Amino acid sequence: MIIFAALYYMALGFFRRTKNEEKAEMSFIDHLEVLRGHLFRSVIAIALGAIIAGIWNKFIIKNILLGPTHSDFPTYGIICRIGKSLNMGNALCMEGISLRLQSTVVSGQFSMWFTVVLVSGLILAFPYVFYQFWNFIRPALTRKELQKTGGVIFWVSFLFFTGVLFGYFVVAPYALNFFYHFQLDELVENIWTINSYIDMMLPLVLGSGLAFQLPLVMYFLAQIGIVNATYLRKVRKYAVVVIFIIAGIITPGPDVVSQLAVAMPLMLLYEISIFLARKVDKERARRDAEEWS
């Protein structure tokens, strides 16, 4: 949605150009040339990040990618201590997964190694990639719009990395433990492949990073008039239900604490979205009052 909002601003910026701005018009081919330059620099940055990840691939795979399978993973100890402090005994305690992954394809391990290195490179290079994206659409924005979007690179990157950490340390351990211990019958044993493990981990982590962009998405949508604070407050109760359904799916256990651990950050993001939308509404009302005064 950020991309659609950005494209909207781009189109809006071109329509707002006047003769006084003295800006040279660029043809469609010129725009493609500029876009190609930004994409090329982004690919180079991802490649450099992938090279760094390739150098440290053993640490990334064993200690980070497979980290939630280890009994000393930080989340397990923290959640267990919280449960004991609430006089819940070992109800919240989770253990590492005694997991031996399999590769059932000839090139399975190599392809998964390449995927891990490439995605790691993308995560490392994300701020620069977004910087290139922002530089492409920046010329289409007016001076006032540029002032309102100050620090957007920092906030997009901050929310993305916060979401990635949330997905890795909170969402992934609960999901892995649930699927590992879930059985249709005692005769059915869970034997995972490296492909299925990575195919589950990457969407959880990257998906959380994208989900944490919710406040900025709502801010842009409020700027272009699709949503407002009144509407977001009106549908808040439905949003809370959806959030707890998502939390229940991620943490299907009977304890409330684990569901709150997932739901509370998402609810906080929604409240931040309302706050940002309210600021946009107040600014729009102030501009309207000045125009009619």
C-alpha cells in the first residue's frame, strides 16, 4: 500500500507542476532510465549484503535461522520467568525442539543456502533499498509534502527491523512449537524438511516486518483521504477482534499471556495509526479554515 500511495503522490506531483517551478519535463523513457539506475543500485546493495551474509553463513544458519529450535533461545527463558512470576508454574515454559531437518532434493541444501543468503542481504540492505525508492518518488512531491514526510526513511526502516525482531523472537517460537508438537495421532511423526522449515520462517519474519508498516500505511491513506481517525476509531472493535484472532492462530495454546504478547504490539500499532490519522485530520481542518477565512 505504501507503493500505491507513493505512486499517487508521484502522479499528483506531476499534475501540480506550474510554469513558475521551471522544472524540466521528463519523458516516460527518461523516468524508466532513472528507475533503472535506482534498481541497479538497490541490487548492488542487496548483493553486497548477501556477500556479507555468505561470509557469516554458518553463524546465520546455525545461531539465527535455527535459533528458535535451541533450548537456550532467549524467548523461552523470558516467557518461562514471566509465567513463574505470575504464579503459573511452568504453564508458559517452552523447550527447544529436538529437530533433525532433512533435505529430500538433490540441490535442496544449496538452494536453501542461496535463499537464506539472499534474504539476509535484502534485510541488511533494506534501509538503502528504501532510500533508493524514496529518491525516485521524491522529485514528484511538493515542498510541503516533503516537510511532512521528513524522517520517513528512518521510520520505515525502524518499523521494519522492529517487526522482523518481533516476528523472530515472538511469533516464530510459538508457531514452531505448536506445529512441532501438534499430532493427528501418535503414529504420525513430524519429520520436517529444510525447505518447509525455511518456507515457514521467512514469511513469519518478513511478514512481521511488513505488518509493522501499518502506522505509515494509514498515515499515507489519511493523507490522500481514503481513511480518517473517525473511521479508524469506529472500526476499532472489529480490528481488536481480528488482531486477537491472528494472535490466537499464532499462539494456539490456552494461556492468555502468550496471546497478549502477540496482540498487544499489533494493537499499539493500530492506536498509533489512529493518532497519526488524527494529526492529518487536524492539519486538513486547519488548512480548510484558512482557505475560507
